[in-house]
Amino acid sequence: MVASYTGVVEFAGGATTVVDIDDLDAPSWRGRPRLLFSNHANPPAVWLVGVHLLEGPRAGQYANADLHHQPPPFFAGREPFGEAPPNVLPRHPLSSNPAPRVIDTQSLCPRCGGHQYIQLTTSHSCCSDCGLGRVSQPLRLETSSPPLAPPRPSSPERERLRGELHDTAAPRDKPSLERRTTRLPSGELGAQPRTPSPGEAKLRAHHERLMADPAAHFGEASFQPFGLDDQWTGLRSIGGSGTSDGAISSLTLTHGDPYDETGPLVRVTTVSHRHVHGDPAVDRAIERSLLVRQLVGFMWRTTGNIDPEVRAAAFDPGRTPPDPTAPWEPVTIPIDGDPTGGHLLEQDNAWVALTERDGLLVAIEGQRWPRASLGLRTVDPDALQEYVQGSALIRNQRMNPPAS
């Protein structure tokens, strides 16, 4: 009897797609994906991959196969499906879902730029265009202080505490319970605080340091950031920073109130090329491509639209892709008064721009502010103080909102 399969598989250590397999027990089975996918790692034309079944009565079984990328792509089995060998991490089966739901997402697929995902389970989904899988987990809040659980409904202690806490006319020889905290019996305590891990302690110390000095990383960077020039007369604040291999690789300055959804807002991110390849030209091309994808993602999140030509250029799967800003508009951006070439993409009331100065890439995200007023200047340590003061002002406003 032929054991055919139609369902979700995981392959190549994390990608997922829906595949039709002719016979799971055949040594040379064939599988055809229902979704066209490509791989940005530029694999060979025939790629040896491990395939896990994630649905049906044989979910969790495994087989090696050759993945042929020639159009249309297909899997060619090297062995029948069976139990995964000891050196292969087992996969958890997915619940059966014959009619998966297609959803729009805020973030674009990092492989192809698609914005629609097939919801396989509450935690698993895959890009509807290329099949790249992803797993999401709900956030969980943990506190370091032991929460107090309420006493049991039938507890005599609860009745006693209720009487004491509501007794506002305390006898003179009995201290008033006002402004006192009554500690419940030890048996009624909630979970005890756990000791934070070294990683958590380091993250907390890092966060506390940035809260005390938002510009700390700016002083550690080997380069100075760029910000809007004097045409901008509004609020300036620290936007953040990024690190790579322990070194500061990006600095972001914010112009406008990030919590005001009606006012102008411009973010300027200065990026130093990371050394990931060895060839400076390739490093620059990789960094530029990543920035373009981030900027296109910003346009998608802000406007809800993405031009197919813009997406195709930004997410080209080639090893040496053409200019990812080819569909963008060439512009001239003044930097420290010098005209500098760049590219700009505009839609509705939002725009993004990318330029380069002194070996640094500069990415700009703008909303509700005219692009014609775009000009940049180098922000030295003295000029940075205005951004530090703006961050303090925003923090104070958030912590002490005006009474309504």
C-alpha cells in the first residue's frame, strides 16, 4: 500500500513548506512543494537536506533527500521515512490544520520580502511566497519580587485580617493598622523570587546604564553620527545604538516626539560597515542590502503598501544582486553643506532615504515632514547634548503625564 503524504515539512534546519510526497516508504520518494521557495544562502543546484514530517500519524519521522532547485523545485528521497537518528534533534508535530489561515504581518519575510504568512498553528507559520518558516512564542512577564497570593476563601486567617484591616477605630493600647503592611502566613506566599542568570543580570545592568546615560554608546563609537541640520527646529533625542562583535556599529538620532502619532518624525541612523566577508566592497554591499530591506520594511509598516518592483530589487536572492535601490529616486542630500548623492523612496506621507558619507552609510526614515527640507550635519559631542536633553524631557513626560 502506498503511503502518500500531503502536509507541512521542516527542512534544512528551519524552513517549512507544504509538500506532496508520493510514497513515504519508498527509498526514492518524490516530494513537490506547493509553494515556490528560494534560499538566500545560495545553495548548489542539488542540496542534501534533512526532511521532518510535521503532520499526520507519522509526524516526527525523518529522511534525507536531495533538494533540486531547478524550476519547479522538488525533493528526491535518499531513504524511506523513519525514526530520526540520535544525532538529529527531533521535531514536535503540528496539530492538523487542513485549511490554514493566511494573515498579513507587520514584518516582511527576511528571505523574499513577502508580507503574507500561512498560519499553521498558534505558534508556527510560513511565508506564503517562499515557504520560510517561523516560530513565535507569547511574551511572559517575570518579576523579581514575590507576589502575595490571597488567603484561601475558607481560611480563618483571612477573616481575622479582614476584621483588623477594616477596624478604623483601633483601641488606644493597640497600634493602628493604617500605613502598615500585613504579611500573610508563609503558607500563603506566592512564588519566591529566583536568582537572575548572569545574562539577565548583564542585560539589567546594561539597561540601567542606558537609562542613566542614554548617550553612553555614542561616546564609545569610533565614528560620529549624523542628524538633521538647522532646518529642523523641533525636539531632538537619542534613538538607540547597535553593536556587532562588541563594537558599536550603528547610532540612531530621533527628531520629533516618537509618541506623537500626528507630528513630524525623522530618524537618522549612521552605520559603520561590519567585517563579515573580508572584502571591503562585499562588506559594504551586504550592509547596504540589509539597510535597504529595513527601510522597505519601514515603508510597509507605515503605509501598508509595497511596490512589487521595490520588493524585487530589495530582496533579490542572487549572490551579487544588482543595486537594491534601482527603483528608488536619485536625490541630492546636503551633508555638512556639501551636496551628496543618495536615493529616496516616498509613498503617501512617509519616505526613506539612503546615502553614504566618509565610508558610513546613512539611513533616514521620515513621516509627516517634507522631504524637500532634508539636510544632514555631523553631530559632535557638544551638539549631542541637545539630544540628551530631549531624551530626558521625553522620559519625564512619559513618567509624569499631565493630569487630564
